[in-house]
Amino acid sequence: MLSVFNSLRDVTLLSVLVRMLLAVLCGGAIGIEREYKRRPAGFRTHILICLGASMTTLTSQYLYLNMHYYTDMGRLGAQVIAGVGFIGAGTIIVTRRRRVKGLTTAAGLWVAAIVGLAAGAGFYEGAIFTTLLILLAELLLSKLEYRIMDSTPEVNVYMEYANRSCLESILQLLRDLSIKVTNLEITRSSESGKHNSCAIFTLQLNKRCTVNALLERMTTTEGVVSVEEL
Amino acid sequence: MLTCLDFLRQLNTGSVLLRLALAVLFGGLIGLEREHKRRPAGFRTYMLVCLGAALTMLLSQYEYVMLTTRWASVASELGIRTDVSRFGAQVINGIGFLGAGTIIVTGRQEVKGLTTAAGLWASACMGLAIGAGFYECVFLGFALIFLSIRLLPKIEDIVIEKARNMNIYVEFQSMDDVGEILNRVKAQNVQIYEVELDRGREEKFRNPSAVLYVRLTYKQPHTQILSAISELESVYTIEEI
């Protein structure tokens, strides 16, 4: 353990101050990155969770070390792990396309709470290193994620078509080109027949077929009104 | 630690009164600030949560004190010791549930109420510290929570303004316009990485809508993109969420 922090290992006025400020800083650093990405849980949410968690471990250390009550020092902190899980669960949603969103947000909130626990307990090394690693992961991996998204052979194609048989011929076309359909969502036209039906395909392209060539072939299929790449 | 508070660290009528009053005061002040912004959980919610948390902690200390004084003979006979943080620990879990209830997903696939949940939860934690008589932590914690709620929204606004990711909600005339809208969005030098479409219902006067998750290729004002899309006649509503 780093000896610089040795004077702050006990619960004193100074160490309380340092720990809580550290919790705010760590929570803020994790939060501001999420906010920048426009995710639902942002700056304030992370700070509040991290700060709250740090107060629980501080309180249990105070009860044990300063007030000499008979207690299990880990008990308060242990419930943080469960309690913040519930709050995180609230951020997870299932979208209309049956996709699960908000998992990373929930996990981020939860890990911010754990960092808060470490900061409050005076485990400065753990709190600081974890925060740095989280930031590194978020910054580097999200870059990588966007890059993969750019070069991915997976494309989303939005198509409007006039009738059912057209959809079948499109599926036949995809089969002929040996393109795998990983997801297909059809939104049926309203009864009045005023609108065309639309479908959103998620396709896994192969090397033989480029996006543009595929779109062209889809457009020329009979009954297709329009094709768009998303 | 401040020695002048030593008398109030013990459990006696004065310190019980003081702690409960502190819980009402601090919980209430945080609640007032939230109520001011018309958030779902207001003055009374925060006050009650904070007061309850403080009382839980006081209760377990009371039992401990009783076990070491009045009930000492029974306790030594049965060999039971109570852990003072057992009650308090469940508060943390319980308020997590309460907070989860304030989180809602709007029709625009927006998650709301997270800050409220986090704030409630943090004030429950503060309530525990109040009940424990950990005054230093309480004053600091209150100041930090209050400042976070008060000052940080301004910083958040700046971050949002500079962000390269944008979530756009559009309402438009009919599903036939989707192609046109997507083309217009793409012409703004942005990468669309996800689209959520909702067909809407004519009989319920609900227009079709879409949520676009986009990433700007370079920094540019968000309003510029929004106004470019709103120029289309078929677009009824456009909003950044």
C-alpha cells in the first residue's frame, strides 16, 4: 500500500474530507464521460451515487473505530452493492425492436458505487486506479466500437414495399446472394392501404456483395418502393 | 475529530433530538432544492427518507446501549450481541427499491428520474450518518450533495452542448417520409448508428415518430442539425433528447 496515504487511514476530520472529495471526483470523472455520450445517467447521478456509497463505509468505520460499537464493518457497504443494483435495473429498457439498452449505464452506475465504497473506506489506491481504468476503457473501447461499426459487414437496411410477395422475392434474393439476415422487423401497413409496409433488415454482408450493389438489386426488385441504408 | 461534539456522540435524549432535527433539516433542504425544479420527489419525500434512515440507525444504537446496561444480565445469559449496522444496512437496499420506482421510460425512449433516484438514495445514506452521530461526515456530505444539485446542472449543459453524440426525436407526417428525413440527416455529416421507428396510430391522432441516435463526424452546433431537419415540411416536431 502507498505510504503517502498512511496518515489518512484512520477516521479523522481530514480523512473524512479527503475521502468524500475523492468520491465526488471519481464519480464526477466517470459521470462526465457518460454525460458527454448522452447516456441517461450523467454527471450528477454518478456523483450522488458515489458520494452516498462513500458515506456508508465511512459511517460503519466511524461506528467501529471511533465509537467502539460491536458491529460488522462491511455490513452497510454490502447493501450498497445490492441497493444500487436496483436503481441500475431501472435504467434498463427493452426497445421497440426488442433490443436491450441501458445495460452499460446500469453497470457504470454500479461500479461508481463500488468506487465510492472504496473511497469512503479509505482504500485510496483501489478507488483511484479503478477510476483510471474505467476512463481508459470507456475512452479507448468506445473509439474501437465506433471503428468496428464503420467497417462492419453488418448493415441495417430500411425498405418500403407494396405487397407481401415482394418481401418474399427480396428474401429469396438475399438467400441467392448468401447474405445472412440477422434481424428482420416488419411494420405492417395500416388497414386503409394508404401507406406502404416497411421492413428493417439487419444483414450480414459477405465479401462478394457490396452494400451499393445489394441496394441496387433490391431497388430493382418489383414492388419495392424505396430502399435506404441506415 | 472535533472533540467539542463528544457529548453529542453518545446516545442521550439531547443527541437523539438533535439528530432527528438535523435529519429533518438537511433532508428538507435538499428536497426544497429539488421541489424548486418541480421534480417528482420533493420536500416531504426527502425529509421522510432522511428522517427514517436516521431513526433506524438510532434504534439499533438504542438496542446496543440497552443490551450493555439494562438488559446486560439477559444478554450475557443468552450470549446474544447485536450488530449496530444491521438495521441501517437494509435502509440502503430499501431506498434502492424506492428510487427504482421513480425511474420511468417515456414514450420517446428516454430514461427519466435517475437523478431523483440517486439523490433520494444519497440522502438516505446521509440520514444513516446523521443517525450514527457522525457529524463531520454529515455536514460535509450535505454540503457536497447540495452543491452537486445546485451547481452541476450548469456544467452538464455545457457538456451536452459540446457532445458529439446526439439523440434526436422526430415526429413526422407519414412513414413515407422516413427516407427523406434520413437523407437529410445524413447530409449533415453525421453517422446514424441506430434508429427506432414508431408507426403511430391515425385513429388516436398519434403521428409516426422516430428516435435517431447519431454521432457527429466533427464538432458542430446541435441547433444547426436540428434546424436543417426541421426545414422539411413533413416534420412536425423535432427535439433533442
